[in-house]
Amino acid sequence: MDAGELMELGPVLPVVVLEDAEQAVPLAKALLAGGLRTLELTLRTPAAFAGLERISAEVPDIVVGAGTIVTPAQAERAVAAGARFLVSPGSPPTLLNAMLAEGVPVLPGVATVSEVLAVLERGLTELKFFPAEAGGGPAFLRALAGPLPHVRFCPTGGITAANLADYLALSTVPCAGGSRLTPAPLVARGDWAELTRLAALVSSH
Ligand code: 3PG
């Protein structure tokens, strides 16, 4: 699987902040039951690495990746734990090198035209647009599609059920990501049925 195929697995990439590794497997199963086939676990909590291990071992039908990769060491550790793709909020060269060295699909973050061009020089055309809402929203991506129609984006940062369709309407946006699709209170109380219901709403977009 390459980054393009990853983006085409579904219109939504749920971004999850996992507080308790025990929740990883039921969470992944709930998203899968709602029709989602990908899941980005952010490395913002100590539970994230254990979560990657459990999901990759016990729920192989969902493609689990690691997000919030901000150091080269995290890229290696995440893949060792089972991450099948890597997502970063930015794309400095050292970090990008470390992510690419892992041999899994990567979605490096960009927020400006020059950052997009720098990553294009590395041969990547599938990128994360972050922070999407704060960084210009659909209008920014629409403007970029003029000079760069072949570059595809997974916008994240401020994506909600209300603005998701505005992004997915763009020819350069196969999927969008966000944490609001797996609201923390639902996960905290283990409301897997509600999570499946929300996943089904967005996965049918
Ligand atoms: C990310 O890490 O991709 C973003 O923080 C997700 O942004 P959101 O929390 O606004 O969805």
C-alpha cells in the first residue's frame, strides 16, 4: 500500500488520542464496525505505543497508523510497535527522512505553498494539510489545486461533521482527518455503540 491507496481507504481518517491502552482494541473494532478502515493513533499519550501493538495484533482488518510524529526516534518506534503508516504535523527534512526510512506510507504535514513544494521535491504527492481550518480551510486547498492539481491532501485540524463535506468536495481531497469523529468522552466511557454510529455517519460520505 502506498500513501495514495491509504487515502482512498475511506473518506475519513479518525485521529485518536488514546488514554488507556485497554481501550485500543474495542475502539478499533467499533470504528471498523462503522465502516472505517483506517485509524491514526496519536503519539500524545503514553498509551499510544501499546495501543499500536494491540490493534495491529488483534484488529488486523483496520489499518492502524501513528500520528503526531515529531521526532525521528518516534517514527522508528511507532513502526516497531505496529504502525502501518506515519503522519506528522510538519515536514522538516530530518523528520521526513526518518519517516521515509521506515518504508511505510507517510503523510507529512504542510501548511504553506513552499512547504508543499519542498515535500514535492522529495517525490511525495500525498500530504496532510495541517492545521486545516486555522490554515485557510477549503479555500486554501482550492487555490492550490490551480498550480498543483496532482497534489492530494488529507486535511486535519478543526474538521467536524459540519465542514467535512466542504473538504471532500474538492478534487484534491480524497479523505479528511480529525479527532472529533471519535470524541474523547465517548471513548473514555467506552460507548462503543455510539462510536460505531458516528463512524457509520462519516464513512458513508
Ligand atoms: C491532528 O493531529 O491531526 C490534529 O490535531 C487533529 O485535529 P483536530 O483535533 O482538530 O481534529
